[in-house]
Amino acid sequence: MARIRKSIGEWNGTIINPGESRKVKLAVGEAYSGITVKIPIYIQRAYEPGPTVFVTAALHGDEINGTGAVRSLVQDASFKLKRGSVILVPVLNILSFDRHSRYLPDRRDLNRSFPGSKSGSLAGRMAATIFEEIVSRSDYGIDLHTAAVRRTNYPNVRGDMTNPAVRQLAETFGSEVIINGKGPVGAFRREACKVGCPTIIMEGGEVWKVEPGIVEAATLGIRNVLRGLDMLEGEQEKASFQVVVNTSKWMRAENGGFLQFHIKPGDIISKDQPLATNTTLLGSERNTVYSPFDAIVVGMTTLPAISPGEPICNLGRLPRGIKPDDLLRRRTKEAGLGERLSDDLASNVLVVEPSEEASANSDA
């Protein structure tokens, strides 16, 4: 699919000159009442020409941590580009946002519907409009997400690291964890990359929340990307370490029960370390789940009541040659955002020390 470039300076009759900022609205469909549904967009242009970067949030309507991050940039009077343009979209999927839902009213996932079709389903038509009006004006993209319902994610960036431009964006964003992958077929970032608009996503936090630490991590990463493209003044802020995860694994429950967690989001763990102990409602231990490899805890459930096969935590396997102790020392030495975020996200789960028996098994 070829991309037809549109001008950043004109939006449905609204002219945005170099050095100006404007709030515009983009019609993406109609409600059941027949009323036109529009999404709000903030565009800032610098006097000096340069790249155009889009930043979108709430592609899944219940994932609003990114909405908080985009709003904070829009409301920040000191956020001034020195060159290029930004397209800031606090809520991309307004129909789902209004329903506090991941999905559209037709139960389709907008983030599996790109590049869309003007004569297709509701999701397809919305996707086609978004692609035509936002991606067509952009050179790069950042899409902000959270974990799914009843889960939380430690902040991480995801992108196709075989694409040099995507790799540069992902590394410049500054998160500790980068997960390598193109994304699912029909995903916004995957299809944007296909037409020549390198795009990454950030995952962080939970649905239905605006968490201060996640907003801080997102806005810091966005600023880092803009500074890396020489669009914004200031120095890039790097994490204490950065690892590229090529393999991840969801650990799942073997039995039903009530979990006692031994890890928190963002923990750096060693092979055979206890992750969670499954107990009865009266506290009798049933079994303990152990890590199959050295890893970082990318995400985990926030619901301790579990049934067989349900996910407990998502482990990002550490690349060969990278030792957990080395990363722990670097994070502790820096005492920066990463360590604070891990503690903040852990406030949503009860973490306890493993029993002596579980600890002994981990040393076996």
C-alpha cells in the first residue's frame, strides 16, 4: 500500500502556519444517533522545517495512561519545538473511550484493523480515516498503550528492531526494556511501518488509570525521541541499562487457587527463582511457579484469584551474556525512575517472601 503524503499545514480548511499551534477535530465516523464522531487533535509546528511525529493514545479505549501523557504535553507551556511538527492525539478511539472499553461497539479491535477500508466495517472505516489523515502526514510515530484488563505492564517499548529507523526510535525513547517484534497483523504500528512511517509503541501500567509514574516515563520517552530527531532542546535522559528482549513467555497457573506473589513488575530475576505460590483460600500451599530462565518481569496479573491455564506473569528473557546481578547493580546505583516505577506498580499487588521450601527448591 502506497502512502499519499498530506500537508501538515492544512486540516479540513484549518491552516496551521509555521510557528503556530492549533486544536483541530477529525471526523472518524457516526454514532448510533447519526451524530458525527470527532477526535480532538493538537498540532504544533515550529518555524524551522523538520520531521513530523505523531503521538497517539487510547487506541484501545480503556488504555488511558497515554491519554494522561499526551494531555500533559499539550498543557505544558514549555513544550516548544525548535523544528518540525508534532501531532498529539489524546484519544484515538473515541467510540471505545466513551464506553470505557477496549473494543468498538461492533466488538472489533481497532488495533487489528489497519490500514482499514473506506467501504469496510466500522473498525475498518475508522482505521482508514486515521491512516489517511494522521499517518499520511507523519515521518515517525509513537503509540501509547497499557496492559489488558486485570494486568499491569512495566514500561517497555516495542518495535521491529530489524528496521533501522524503528531501532533508533526504540533505543532513543530510553526505556530499560525493548521487546523486539513487528506486532500483530493489522496493528497500527506494523501497518504504519509498512508504508514508510517508522512507529513504536510504549506499554505501561493498567487500564482505566492515569498513573503518575507511567505518565512520567511516557513523556520522558517522547521528549527523548524528539531530542534525538533534533526537534526539541535539551539532553536525552537514558535509563540505567537497556536490554532488547527477543523472547518472552507467559507463565500460567497449573491449579486454581489464590496466588501469593513473590515478584513485582520490573523485577530482574534469575532462573529457578520463585514467582508465585498457589494456595487454597485458607492458605495451604498447592504449588509454586518458578522462572525457567533469567528474565525481567515485563507484566503480570493484578488478580490473585486464578484458575488453571490463566496467566500469572510475562517474563522477558534476558539476552545471552547479560546477568541479572549486573542489571540489579546498575539500577540500584542509579536509583532512578526504573526502580521507583517497579515499587509504584507493586502497590497494586501483595508481594510476599517465598516459603523456605519454595526458596530451597529454587536453589536445587
